[in-house]
Amino acid sequence: MANFMAVEDRHSSGLYAKHEIVLVRGLGACLWDQQGREYIDCMAGHGVANLGHAHPAIAQAIAGQAKRLITCPETFYNDQRAALMEKLSSLAPGLERVYLCNSGTEAVEAALKFARLSTGRSQVVAAMRGFHGRTMGALSATWNKHYRQPFEPLVPGFSHIPYNNSQAISKAVSNQTAAVLLEVVQGEGGVHPAEADFLQAATRACRQSGALLIIDEVQTGFGRTGKMLAIEHYDLAPDMLCLAKSIAGGLPMGATLIGPRVANLAPGMHSSTFGGNPLASAAALAALQVMQQENLPQQAAEKGAYLIERLRRIDSALIREVRGVGLMVGIELKQKAAPYLRALEQRGVIALPAGMTVIRLLPPLVITQAQLERVVAALEAVLTADG
Ligand SMILES: Cc1ncc(COP(=O)(O)O)c(C=O)c1O
């Protein structure tokens, strides 16, 4: 059997801490390694595979479009892109304009640039524990020192307030502020949902000061939290919305949705070679259709409520708290999560951390009841004495 691990170890950048598994195939919420061992996927490629792996509608859309037209810059019109833009803006009423790109960090980076252009200001208020990506602007908004420090000096003008602290956000936003940038549920930061009061305070502060409210739904978007968009839980009306991850059924794509408080964006101010390409657009259209036809947000709401309830019943002295929204679930431990993630993997469940002490579960929204039971059983085993 070919030794893919050795080959990757020799040639990879070295930037990734590797799991010792060679994944070669997926279907629904299952993954298989090179030896044919099956895993239940509670990572979904860091929240990308909301529709599960190898969804036939996505495979068909990609194959069909690949035979027609893969690339077409946004300087030309295109049928797939036009349909996708219309569809995306229908999901977030009021956000009529769409900038298409290829990843979450690009969607955030664009929103930050648009906020500067629109307001003529350069200060940005973000949150402690927030994560927004790794390019220089998005990284400047990201909180974790470990990600930031090696690359300092970062973009000036960014400040971080405690999440869910309404007073702090009201105080931090001024008439120098270009934008407030927040997640609705902090994912990487430990699965912390926002309180409604905090988001209202952020909205008020932006309206009063002329700053723009940018909501980062890169991880929470597309059914993950039990609604198509997590802003629907709060009746929140951002000026810009950043999307990516599961938007195109697994193909790379990001999007920044833009509202009327953002000034006109002139030709040439920003662009992306691959942004809005017909292949990713066709995949995204198919993905959005599947999400609506299979009612995936509702499925996530029901399965997530069940999962959280079952996890809260696990009698383990290791667990500090189980929290989450929809199928975005965090199990905060009283100690480091890494050994328990490894033990879970040995029991055939792949999950991911959020910070040092949280086990994060982001399964495909199509995960079955039987698979959820296996996940709960594996967690119970590793978090109690017989682990
Ligand atoms: C909330 C949030 N914003 C931005 C990003 C960056 O996305 P990408 O890795 O596609 O650049 C992530 C990635 O995990 C994220 O969770």
C-alpha cells in the first residue's frame, strides 16, 4: 500500500498538525481511510460538508458544469453566477449586492476593505475569542495571540472587546469606527452563542456612530445552527454578511453580502480571479437547492437539540459544560481536549477542538439517528471510566 503519510510529511509545508489517518472516501456522514476503516465525521472538513460527502446532486452539478464552462471572470456576465447572486441575496433580505470569492478569510478581508472605502475610517472593533481567518486584515480581527504574534505588526486600528458585553461594545464604537465585526456563535473560540442584547447593542452603536456591522457567518451559515443563517435567530440586520465553508457543497467559495449602508463600490477597487467562477457557482446553486429541499436547517435544529440533550446526560466529572446551537456543539472539559479527541478517533469518531479544552462537533447535517447514537456512545466511553 502506498505510503501517502510519508510522502506528505516530506513535501507538506509543515503548517498542519496531522492526524495519522489517510482519508480516501466519504459518503453522507461517513469517511473511510486507506485501509477501509470507517469513521463518523463530526468535523465535516471544519464545517464545510453540511450536505455530507459525495452528495449526488453536487457531484452531478459539478460534472455537468465542468463540461460547459469552468472559468469566467466577473468582468463578463454568466448564467450560473447570476442565478447564485439572486439566490444568496434572497436569503438575507436587504443585502442586495454580492461579492464572490474563494474562502472565508477572503470574504472577511473584502468586508473590511469595503468598510474602509465606505466610511473613510480605519478602526475596527472585534471580539475577544473571535476568529475571522488568516490573511492580514482578517488576522488583525482574530483574537488568539498564537495566530497573531508571529506576524506582527498587523493592520493598525483593530481593538477587541469581551464577547457578550453590551456596555463594552457601546463604549468601544465611536465616530472613528469603520466597522464592528462579530460572529453570531463563536466557533473556533469555544462554541459561544451571542446573547441577543449584545447583538442589539452592537447594532445600535453602529447606527449611532455611522459604523458598519459586519457579521461573520463563515461557520454558522447554511443550516449549521438550525436556521439557514444564524442571524435569523436574532432578527439581526447586518450591513455585510460573510459566508463560505459549506456554501458550494464542498468546493472553495466565499461570499460577502452587502447592504445599502455600504457606499457604491467602484470598478477595480477589489477583485478575485476565481471569484464567482461558474463551476463553484453551479455547485453552490445545487447545494442551496438541496439545503432547502431536504430542509437541512430544520434537521440540524432537531438533531442538535437531541444531541445536546443526550450529551448533557453523560455523567462525567470531566465535563464542565455542554453548549451549542443546532449541530454546532461544544463539550467544554475541565482539562485539555486533545487526548480525548485522539481516543474518540480510535473509536471511529472524528471531531475537532475549539481552543484547548473544548471538543467541537460539527457533523454533516445529514447525519443519521443511528450515527448520532454511535457518536454519543463513543463520547460517553471516552469521557467516563471505561474510556
Ligand atoms: C468564523 C470564521 N471566519 C472565517 C474563517 C476563515 O475561513 P477560511 O479558512 O475559509 O479562510 C473561519 C474558518 O474557520 C471561521 O470559522
